[in-house]
Amino acid sequence: MNKTQGSCLLPALLFAAVLAGATAAGARDKPARAEAGASAAAASAAASAPASLPEPPPAAKPAPVDINRADKAALLKLPGIDAERADAIVRGRPYAGSDELVSRKIISPSAYARIKSQLVVGGPAGRAP
């Protein structure tokens, strides 16, 4: 073998060795990559599958409270209404409208804003809230 053949042979052998090492490493990693791919596919399938539990029904809307007729216990179920406020609502009857709870300073405007959708005014003096 002459000098030029030897100088070309060395880079070719190095290239072959590097290529063989890369191929062997790829073969070792292939099962791990396959398992990771299978796990990702399983997780994706589980995420897209419908849930086995049915969705709960929507929360029931509370029944409106008639501020001219409700007892103290019913008034206490309203958010922000304590025993003192419930007693004041009962003492202030009759109401022509639920907004009178604010104008008579029985409850604050912010408390009224939270509960006004749950109030009705019944009776002969009643009108829509």
C-alpha cells in the first residue's frame, strides 16, 4: 500500500467506527424511545377518552324568598343575612319592593346586590324587585 492509500484509509476507518458506535447507541435507545412513545400514546388516548363518570347536574337555583312572608329561618339562608338583619327585615314589613331593604337601611347596597336575584315581594303591596 502506498502513502496516499494509507492516508485515505485512516479517515474512512474512523468514519466507520464513529458510524458503528452511533448505530449501536441508537439500537440501545430504541426500546426506551418505543416505551416512551407508547406511554405518550396511552396518555393521549386516555385524555381523549370520555370520562366514565357522568357530569353532575347543574346546581339547583335556590327558591326565591318572599321578604313579606318568609320566616326568620328562610331569611337566614340568604348570603350575608345574619339573625339581626333577619329580625330587622321581619320588623320592617310590609315592603312594596325589595329595594326598600336598602332605602330603609336594613341591609347595605353591596349585600342587596348579592341577594336581589333571590328576593321577591309578595302580598297586596308587592311589586317586582
